[in-house]
Amino acid sequence: MRPTNRLATYSLGAALLTVISFCLGFVPIPMTAPICYPAAIILGIVALVTGFRALKQMPVRDENGRWLALTGIWVGGLSILAVFCAATFSLLMLYYGLEYLQTVWPTLAP
């Protein structure tokens, strides 16, 4: 039986930590997003790099773990994309929310 590539396992582990870190960014506790989103991006990059390196190593070393590496690559890449989308959406909501408050606030004053 062929052994499983360690980098493929690390890729899947980093991808799972990426998802956890991204989801913790939505927790309604102040300052979780500025901490968790960069951590999710870093872990997503780790998942991508280790996944691609594992795919290169497996045929040479005759190891298993292709699906672990592919899952790490996909989850890591999609998590990075989700972080960028969530950050962009948050910044747009902040901008347009402040603009809305500036137009509505004078009408609320007695």
C-alpha cells in the first residue's frame, strides 16, 4: 500500500483552517474580521502552495493523496476569493451606509 503524501495532508488541513478563520470573521465580536480575514488569506495561500507541491511530488514518490491535495487547492482558492468578496462587500456597505446617513440625518433632527 502506498503512503499518503504529507503535503497533501497539510494542504487539506490548511484549507480547513482557512474556512474556520473565514467563518470566524463573521462573528459579531469587534475586530474579528481584521484579524481573521488576513489569517484566512495566509492559510489559503499555504493550502494552495502545499497542494500544488503535493501534486508534483506524488507521481515522483509514488504516493497517494491526490484528492486531499485537490480539495486543499479548491477550498483554499475559493476561501481566498470569498475573503476578497466579503471585504469588498463590507467596504461598499460602509461607504454607502455612511453616505445614506449623511443624507438622512439632517431630516431626522427636530
